Amino acid sequence: MAEPITETKEKKNILKSLWLIFKWMGRFWPLLLLSFGFLYIVTYLRTLIPLFTQHIIDVILQFSDKGSRLPAFLVQLISSGTLANQLLFTALLLLFVDLLRALAIFMRRTVSAYFTERVAYNLRNNLYRKLQNLSFHYHAHAKTGDLIQRATTDVETYKHFIGDQIVEVMRLILLVSLSIWQMSKLNTNMTWISVLITPIIFTIAVFYFRRVEKQFTKIEEDESRMTTHVQENVSGTRVVKAFANESFEVSKFEKLNRTFTESDYKLVKSMAGFWSVTDFICFAQFCLISVFGIIYTSRGEISIGEYGAFLLYAGNIIWPMRQLGRLVGDFSKATVAVTRLNEIMATPDEYVSSVEQITPEIKGEVVFDKVSFQFSDSTYHQLEEISFTAKKGETIAIIGKTGSGKSTLMNLMVRLLDHQQGQILIDGYDLRTIEKHHLRNQIGIILQEPFLFSRTVAENIKIADQLSSHDRVQEVAKIAKIHTDISGFEKGYDTLVGERGVTLSGGQKQRVAIARMLLKPKPILIFDDSLSAVDSETDQQIRSALKKEWKQSTVFIITHRITTAKEADRILVLDQGKIVESGTHDELIAKVGLYNTIWNIQSTIDLQVEGGGFNE
């Protein structure tokens, strides 16, 4: 049962979000302080402008004898000369003050922009590095569209908040505080009347924040589901078109889009309510200040100039306070975004280990000793009591029914998964003590579903070694029997491969992946059913070339084909997560068992194909 969200927990989440917002600023927080410094200059100069108005009306035009409220040194500068000269000099000085304010605004925005871009740059890098260092298990359960949204939309939300909204909050605080301070020197009663709106707006803003935070979370989740759907369908466009499933996918997207739109509309209605209510309150407050200002002016308690200054200061308080709703809304979005980003950043790295890690020289001997593995959400063992030894230079074929645990076995060897029981040794070293980067650099693996990037063919092959020469790329392409195909492309090795290799056939993708793996010598090679999409003749040619080129490497071949497995030094037959048979091809077909059954079935099919039996 989910834990109920209490008020204390909400406060802790808000405080945690604030801590993370400032923590991710890293070493750039002095730039934020510098931006605040320029902001103080901007705000202070702005609060001087109403005092110029008061000086012109009360002192220069002599509507009152209360004197100027400007700082003494400014009064001395503009108090000499004729009326026209005083007005002219005051106007010029007012322009100069506004020019200084404009320069301070420019400096503040420049520093703030540099600050936000650097923080966002660092956060993107750290987030991407984190995604690279997370475990295979994490990525297997995460949704790609959701991760993309967090790495883009949520980062931009965070960037917008620290760049604009934190500064805006400080501007609001400074403007209101300095305005109240200046107003208090004019008249205390009018000051209290002018700030009457503040607690009301704050209360409404708090209520609004509590309301929209959950709405922002739901919007993020709905948008994430919609993004995931788009990403999956764009990546799997061939499957959609192959089954003529376009209408179904469009209908499914429309439902997700409708849910997102409805969530967004509810938020807009909440915002509309806040803006309308606060708009009315702010206007009512302005009217209140105007009425009491007229009353106090008629009584002589304040001058006409001070009344004009109060109206200007009222604008400095009322309208910025009105922006509090937008700030609260943006803070709600930021806390949701930061929480979602922190879910990734707080996940332990794959390469963190409590056991001391070593980087030994690996030659290729592999030992499985009573190894068992079970997925956390499974009720049975995918592998149970697996034991075998592969000596350096041996070729081990692994064969079995679908779901028998063949790929899981290989995933354990490269530590994409970690076994729970037993021991795996490589050259006598416990697998868990070998540093993962080092281990994977010593093992060449072609997964069951080869992945190609949206780059040229040559770039896809050179991923394994960026410094490899073009001649070396061609050499491994020939071993993988893909060179002829590539040469037939219009641009040869410079041909751009579509996303996920969509422009290549299944066999071509597998052979490009094989060439990529062979680019650097590895003591251990793993073929996870990676020859399934090529014909038997090409399969045999690739294996012959590999045997000649990489005879010192220990090779594991996962396959469904007996013709591929029979030439191995040893064959392991898996069934329901256990090794049920082990031996050479001749040994296994000589006895009754699963291997013999598969051999008889595949031999019969091959004879029927050769004799044209399926054409009758």
C-alpha cells in the first residue's frame, strides 16, 4: 500500500527540492550572488524615481513646504538656479539614474545568462554521464521516452527556474522591501494601508501552490507516456507498417494526447482562477490607496508630491506581488522537474562495488561453478546449478529452446546481470572482483539484437576503436562477409545508416555488428544468436574466417542451428535453465536426448528444402 502523503512529508520534499536546486549550481553560485548585486542596484535606483516625483511637485513647484525626500547630496545638486534650470537638471539627473539602471540591468542579465547556461551545461553532462553509468537492469525497466523527457524538458525547466525565477523572487523581495522602507519615511499609516494586500496574496499563493503541484506532476507523467509512445513508434515504424497498424497507433496516441490535454486544461483553469482573483484584489488595493491618499492629502498629513510617490510605490508592491502566482507555479514545475531528475541522479552507479576491483590480464579461461540466477520479479530460476569450463582458445556452442537461459548465461559473463549463487571465474579470478570496464574491454559481444547508430557504416564499425584505419575497417568487414554489400552501396563505407540500422537488412546489421566487434583483438568472443539472420553458407564462411583469424580467442556461440553448433569444440545443451547435455557433436547425436531430437528435426527440414518438399 502506498504511503500517504502528509503535510510534513510535503514540506520535506519542498526543502529537499530547494537543496537540490542550489546544490546543482556547483561552483557557479558566486555568479548568482554577483547577479543579485546588480539586481540590488537596479531595484534601489528604481525606488528613487518616486522620490524625484515628490521633489519636483513639492520642492521645485512648491506645492508643499515639507521638503525633499531625496538623499541630501542629490538635493544639493538640483536645488540651485532658476525654476527652469532646476526642472531641466532634475530631468537630466533622472535620465542619468535610469541610464545607470539600464546598465545594471544589462550586467545582471548577462551574468545571469552565463550562470544559467553553465549550470545547465554541467547538469546535462552529469545527467548523461549518469545514464551511461547506470546498470543494464535500470535501462531494461526504464522507458526511453521518459528518460529523454527528463534529460531535455526537465533540465530546461530547472534552467528556466534558476535563471529567471530565483532572480525574480529576489527582485520581488528587494523591490517590496525597499519600497516599504522608502514609504515608511513618508507616512507610516499610508505604508500600512499599502502593504495590506501582502498577506492576502501570500495566503492565496500558498493555497494555489498546494493545488497545482500535483497537477504539474500529473502533466509530467502524461507527457512522458505520450513521448514514450512517439519514440517507440518512430523507432518501430517498420513493424507498424508491416502489420498495417497505423490507425490503431494513431488512435492510441489520440487517447494519450487527450489525457495530457485534459490535465493541461485543468491546470490552465486553476491558473485562470488565481489570476482573476489576484487581479481583482490588486485593483481593489490600488483603489484603497488612492482613496486614503486623497483623504490624507486633504487633511494635510501628506503632501501632493508624497501622494504621487505613494501611488508609484504602490505599483512597486501590488503588481510584483501579483506575479507571485506565476512564481509559485514555476516553483511547482521546478520541484517536480528536480524530483524527477534526482530520481536518476540518486540511483547507484553500476560501477560502484563494495568489493575491491582488480584489472588482471585476461587470457580466456572461463569457469562456471554451480551458478544460479533469478530475476527479481520472477518466481523461478532462469539458470540453475550451471557448471562448465571453457579453456583458452576453445569454441563453446550453446544450444537450447527459446527461453532456456542461453542469453542470460552470456549476460552474466559480461556482468550485464549479476548471479546470486555460485561462482564465475575468468583465468582464476572471481568475476565480481574484476572491474567492469576492464572486463568488458576484454570481451567482444554481439547481442541478439544488434544496435546501429544513425551514422555512416564506417563510423558504426569504428565505434569499437575510433583510431582504426580505413584499411583495418575493410579487413574486418571482409571477415564478417559484409564488405561486398557495403561496396555495392552508392557511397560505400560513407553510406548513412538509418536510425537503429533501419536502412539495412537483418543480416547486414548482424554482419556490421560482427565487424565492429572484430576491430580490436579480444581474448573472449560471444556471439549471442548473432548469425541467425544470415544464410547457412554465409554463416559457415564467417565462422571459418573467425576460426582462422581469432584462433587464440575463447569463443562462445549461442545458436539455434545444429550446423553452426556441430563444429564447436564442445556443445552445451540448455533446457529450462539447466545444462542437460554436454559434449561434442558426435557424442551428442550418438545418444537419445534433446540435442539428438533437434538434430533429427533440423536434418529433416534441410532435406525437405533441398528436395523441394515444401513446394508440393
